[in-house]
Amino acid sequence: MKAAVYTRFGPPEVISLREVPKPVPAQDEVLIQVTATTVTSAECAMRRGRPLWGRIIIGLRRPRRRMRVLGTEVAGRVVAAGAKVTRFRPGDEVFGFTGFRLGANAEYVCLPQKASLQLKPVNVDFGQAAAVVDGASTALHFLSKAGIRRGQRVLVYGASGSIGTYAVQLAKHLGAHVTAVCGPGNVGLVRELGADEVIDYTKGDYTRARYDIVFDTLGKTSFRRARAALGPRGRYAVTTGLHNMFLSVLTRRVVSGMSVEKNQALELIKSLVEAGQLRIVIDRRYGFDQLAEAHRHVETGHKRGNVVVDVAAVAAT
């Protein structure tokens, strides 16, 4: 099978399509023929070997062998199942998250049946299904961990990105008053997603108002700055930064960490998508042989929503 492999840290050009052995599912695993995957900013950072402390996981001098195929979001069809698998069967259309196993940037990937994997929403294509996995589940994880409640005032910083577009919608779904922060070119999009107020970060200052939750989806602001915008029991939720993880130990006002277990979240997301209550925003779609180009686009820092890679476009040739 073909897979997008990188054997050293560096620019997008370190990724190339190669022939690798097709995986064989264990007794509790399913084999998924990948139709679509994505490129995220987290994977671009891994490809560069950043942050440096992350190399403890991905490899000190070069990527570990088991982590040389990137990709965490996957949508496709189950084509084989191990003898102990009961949740899925061949022919099922699924979407899910590979987590630290990675490997979604390939024509096939194996996942345990207990992995973050659900049947695909019936009303969207595979590319849309892949694009909703991590952003929506991560947004739901941090909003829930921050204790979101109906009637609260929530600020979403980075509202036009892959996590932010879902954070705006999910916070509204959960009954919050949502203020969104984004660049000038995305103000209209964020309003369409349901934000009650929108701040263009090139012109406005979000700290002039008070919020129950400041959700920093990009790690572009800080607890030090957000503190001026938090109410007496307000919390700052942030998706990145080792220092923020330390802060979350020192004070309950900082919510940090990682969203890895996504099964329950994906079940809810599936129902919202099928009910037409969650819009999936896709910036661009690339063919499998354009994966390096997709990485370059994500690294500009200006993508809207998600970047999808259609693996089947190469798999069928």
C-alpha cells in the first residue's frame, strides 16, 4: 500500500509517498481502507520535530519507526475485522481518531475496536467526516472541562481554525453567549457559525469585557493576559503549551492537557452533524500526492477550518 512517510524532521518536502506493507488487523482490531484524512497544525509541528520536548515521544534525532506515517483523523470503510471484534463489521463506513498510533496518512490503517471510532454520519462525505473528528471533539473536551453552563459568557480565541469553528458552534449549542476573536478576513464566517459578537484581533481588545471562559484554541494569548478578562470564577482553557500544563496544576483557573479519548464525543458529534446542527468548515482539499503542499498551506497559519486529503484519489489509480 501507499503511505506518506517521513524519516527525518524538516520542511514539508521530507514527506514522500512510499510503498509499505499493508497492516494486518489483530484479533481485536479492524482494518480500515482510508478514503480521507487531514493535515493539522499539530502534525506539521511533529514533522518539524517541535516542540523539542515532544521529541521524547516522537523521537530524539529522527521520527520513531512506528510514528513515521502521520495522520490522526481518518474516515473510510472497514474491510476486515479480527475474530474478537463485535462493534464493527466489514463494509461499515467509519470515522475516528488514531491518537498516538498516528498512521492515517496511508491507504490502510488498523485500529482497535475500542479506539476513538464511530460509524460515519450518513449525511456527509468521507472528507467532511474526517474534518470533524479532532477539532470538534477537542473543542467539546475543553469546553466541558472548563465547566461551561447555559447563560455563561464564552470567548473563543482563534475562532476560524479547526478547533475554533467548532468551539463557537458547540458553545452556542450548550447555551452560552459567544464572543469570537479572529482575523479580519474571517469575521463573516464566524458570524455565520453563530457568534453573538466578533472581535477582529487587528482592531479590538478582548480584555475590555468579562467572560466566564476564555478558550484559547491556538495558544496565541496567555493566562496572564486573559486574567484581565475573566470574571471572579472564570477559567482560561488552552489547547497547547507545556507551561500551561504546569499552570493547570498550580491553579484551577487554567484548563490544559490533551484530548485523546474521543469515543463519547464522536457519538455526540455524529448526532449533531446528522441533525444539521454542526457545520463542517473545510478550507481546501488535496489529493494524496499533494500532501506536502497541504502541509505548506497549513503552516501559513491562515487556514479556515480544516484541510482535507483525499486518499482515495490516489488509491484508485
